[in-house]
Amino acid sequence: MNIKPLFDRVVLKIEKEQTTNVGGIFLPDMSKEKSQIAIVVSVGDGGNVDGKNVEMKVRVGDRVLFSKFAGTEFKYDGEDLLIIKQTDILAIIGKEE
């Protein structure tokens, strides 16, 4: 992907929502909630943001949970993407320390 976010921003590819629930019942588009889980596709360099030194904690390929109303959605090369600040990422999912 040829997008490089600036400073403390991160570009995410939002995971698709499930079309059925646990019991196998089909969910129409109106009743589905937008997924808050995404894959990191590009990361800014961090640096000095608002007078504070910012170290980037996420890496390309990380699966993350982000704030519900964070960022700006956009389309690029036919993909739905989201650009957010690193502080709007709540957790890295599935990474063992």
C-alpha cells in the first residue's frame, strides 16, 4: 500500500462484520454494528507531536481494537480504510508478549 500517514497517525483496514449471529440467524445491514477491529496497514513515524515525543507502539500487520467514533474513513484502491491517531487504538489483539 502506498499510503504513509504523518506523525502519530495509523491507517487501518476494518475487518468485515459477521452476517450471522452465534445462533446462525442472518443479520440485515441495518442491525449490524460497525466492527471496531482492524488490521494496521501503514504507520506514521511518530516524533514530536504537540510538544511531546511520540513512540509508535503498533506495527504493520497488528490486529487492533479502536475507539468507536475515531478517525476518518476513506476509500483507496477500492478498499475501505480508516486513518486514526495512535491514541485512539485501545488494544493490540492476539499478540503474545
